[in-house]
Amino acid sequence: MSCFPPTGVFCWNELLTRDVDAAKAHYAAVFGWTYEPSPDGPCYWVASLGSTPVAGLFQMEGEAFEGIPPHWLSYIATDALEATVATMEANGSIVLRPPFQAGPFRIALMKDVTGAAIGLTQMVSAGEAGGEPG
């Protein structure tokens, strides 16, 4: 049994920033968040309130992020990532990044019909988690 939210529910938020240290200090002072580095890579930190994970912080580096301002990105849960991506495309959304593996999750980044970016995420079992790295 999984505690992952059902399809259609917002399930995660990430701050993409060029100054993770400043963000960590700010949100620690404001909300009391603590941080652990992600085992999936050196550019990602998981923020927690007590023992509850509440958000991710991602260090934006390199040419891929030129011209992109720091921002928060929200994710919606799905139990069928590829099907949800196809349905969104059929309804006018644009794929910004096709499905990829990130730890125990499959993720896709989309631009909806209003131009807003949104992440989709599906939790996968340990046996399925061997796909393309994020």
C-alpha cells in the first residue's frame, strides 16, 4: 500500500534557484525547515518540517537554465505518467521534458494551455525504478 496521493492531487513543490544556501537559510528562519542532501545528486536538497518532507530545493546551474528566473514548481500525482502526458498533449499542453526517472519517481514537465509550467509525477516500485536518470 502506498501513501502517494491519488491521480490529480498536487503532491510536491520544488524551488529552483541559483542560491540554494540563501534559500535554505531563509526558509529555516521563516518556517524552521531543516535539510538533507538528496542521495540522487549533489544539486538537490529535501526540506523537512520535523520529520515530514515538505519541499525540494534544486540548484539551477548551466546553460539549460540561462534566462530562467528562480521559481517554485508544483507537481501533480498520476498513476499513469505516459497516459497523462498523452492526454495533456491531446488537450493542448506541450511537453517541456518527456518522462524521466528521478529516484523512485517518473517525472514529466509540461506547459499547460495557459503557458504555465507544471510537473507530473508517478511513484514507481523498486523494480521499475531503473529507467533513464533525471
